[in-house]
Amino acid sequence: MNAARLTFSRASRSPAIYLLALSIVHANGANAAGGDLLWQDAVDGGAKAGDMAHAVAVFGGMVFAAGELQKLGISSFAIRAYDSATGALVWTDRPAGEPGQDLANDVDASEQGVVVCGTVSEAGAGKFGVRFYGLTDGHLIWEDQSQFGSADACDVLGTTVYVAGNIRNSTTGPDFTVRAYDSATGVLLWEDQFDGGAEVGDFAHAFSIASGRLYAVGRIQQTAGNDDIVIRSYDAHTGAVIWHQVFAGPAGESDEAFDVAVGRDRVFVAGRASFIPDSTGLLTWAVQAYSADTGKLLWADYHQKQEVDDIVVQDERVIAVGTRQGGPAVIRAYDARSGNILWRDSFGGTFSEAMAVDTNGQLAYLGGHVRRTTGELAIWTVRAVDLTTGARVWQDRFRTSKSGGRVNDLVVASGRVYAVGLTEDAVTRSVKDFFVRVYDAQ
């Protein structure tokens, strides 16, 4: 291992300028390009607190970061588009709505345009919010704020925009919801609004599309107070439900899926399961593999006192990342066919977490934060590891005397790693700035 070296970024265009990375450590040679910081941006929304990026997408030489910016205690839905090579700001939107806690949860882009989804406020309540923009100039093509609820995940594929989340109605409460729109007009093509049975709270958190099918995951309540993992498979063109599976852990309380990935003929679901009563506050890491054709459960892996945040599949390897309660960030790599653990790793100390993962070539890239002690300032962490062995290739841990940070999402494209999240104030420990940081991938 070579000695740690300090890396200096280009000056940010925002009021907050960060120049010092705590360390970028290379395991593959002193002159290696992997992990070099290329550009970054830190944005203060005006309140000097509460600003963060939740999601990132890359397309056509541009990078799109979505999240929230705060001013006068009011959070606004925010999207920023950059030149992916230089970091120059191309366009931005921060729609002025009613006072409330608006935010963008997800973003995706294609030649058709940019979709951003989240929550917008009206009459003191949150609405299922979708906005579709022109790719290069950011002009608003259409939007949908027709229903109360929240849009948690979105994707644009061909001429269709897909969105998942929850929509509330007066009879069944929040319902697990998936919608498909025409990308040019915003016309609703199909919708599935599903009530679990208890007429309480049902939520779709994520979805993945492959071979003409859409697989959506989240949680439903079949009986009041008991959350169950749900997976629904659809014909992506018509919205017809192909199969539906529910998993209830033995304790029957807090079962929930947070992410899903599709590889060849299998659907991989990541979340938590209740193997012990929820009153103990101890949850269980759950990674499950289902048949993409039938929904049959093929294998599963559970670990108590842990929870999965994100999952990805490549080359018959499944990489899942998350956290151990009161402990370090956790990474596990599985054989996609058998479910056998190929390698595992962890980093950080108390309350550290890996929140995002992506793969490219022979490397997997992880994003999250590190806390070694309970009250310590969070350290923004991005790590590249060998996909086959789990060996660390490079790592960036960002912290200054005034700020720490956390990665909420990352994506690898065109030889670069795009990570987004937030900075944290060293004095108040409060969220500070909407943060984007870009690296050479390898």
C-alpha cells in the first residue's frame, strides 16, 4: 500500500469551496489514475443547512443530480445538470411551489429527456411529483402532480417514463403504485395502484426493467402493523401483472425491500426481514433471488442486526451493500446462481454505512460514510474494489476541519465515478450542502 496522498479539487462554482480531501489511497501504483478527483460542486440553497443530493444519472456527456435545497426552513425540489467532463453547470431548476418539504428522490436521462420524481407540497400535504425536462436546455416538457403521495423511483426507457412510489386515497390509504407515461406528452399509459389488504400503508420503493418486464419492490401491509416484502412483475408495455410474491419474516413485523436488480433469468431483492420482534430494534439483512419467469424464491441470505441499502448484479455476481447496526458498513458478493458468498468486506466503525453500489468492468464501486465513534463527524467515503476478490483498489475519504459528508448515490459511466450526497457541518452536525464529487474510475 502506498502512502496516502492529498488531492486538490478545482474551485467550486458555489459559495462553499472545498479544497482538501482527507485521503485518496491507491493500492495499484503511485501513478494510477483510479480515484483521482476530477471536479466537484457544493451548493448552498440559502439556509446554510438542509441541502442534499439524493440521486444521480449520466447521459449524453451530461450528469444530472437531484435532491433538495432549503431556504427559510422550506425545502424545494432541485435538479442540476452539469457537463460531465468539466463540471460546468449547464442548467438547473428549483421550482417555486407552496411552502413545504419538497424533494427529488430520483433522476434518469435518455435521448428523450430527463425525468425527476419526488414529493411536492400542496395544501400542507405531499403530492406524487414527476417532472420531465429537455435534455440539454432544461425546459419543462410536462409534469404530473395529480395525486397525493410520493414518487420514489423513476426511469426513462425508449418513449416511456416509469415511476414507482405510493398514491393515497380516502379508502385504502397509501397504495403501492407503478405508473407509465408517454415521454413526449406525459399522458398516462398504464397504472397499477395496489392495496395490500390492511388499508394502511403500502409503498413501492424501487424497480428494474429487463426483457420487456418491470419488477417493482417495496412493502405492503396485509394486516395492520405488519409490513411484508412485496415483488410485482409486470409487462412493461401494458402494465399487466405477470406474477406477485409476498415475503413475511417469522416475526411478521418489519419486512421491506429497498432495491432490486435483474440478472439473466433472476430477480435479486435487497432489504430487511423480521426474524426477531421489531420491539427489540434489531433487523435482519435480507438478500433474495427469485425466478424472473415465475417469481419462485430460489435462494436467500439473512444476517441479524444488519440491513441492505443497495444491490447490483454483473457477470453472475451479486453485490449488496448496507450496514451493521451500531457497526461498520457491510459489503457481500454472491454467486448469482447458488447464493454462495464469494467474498465479504466492511469498513468504518460505529454507525458507518455503504448506501450505493455500481459496477464497471472488473471493479465494484461503493459509496457511503464512515463514523468511528458515535458523535464523530461523518466522513464521505467512495471505494473501488476488485469485483472478483473484493480487494481494495482505491479509496477516497473526504473530510475537512469544517465539514464531513455522506454519499447517497453513485453511478459509473464513461470511465468516471459520479457520487452525490451531502456535506455535514463540523460544529452543529447538521446537513450543510448539496454535494457532487467526480473521480477517474480506474
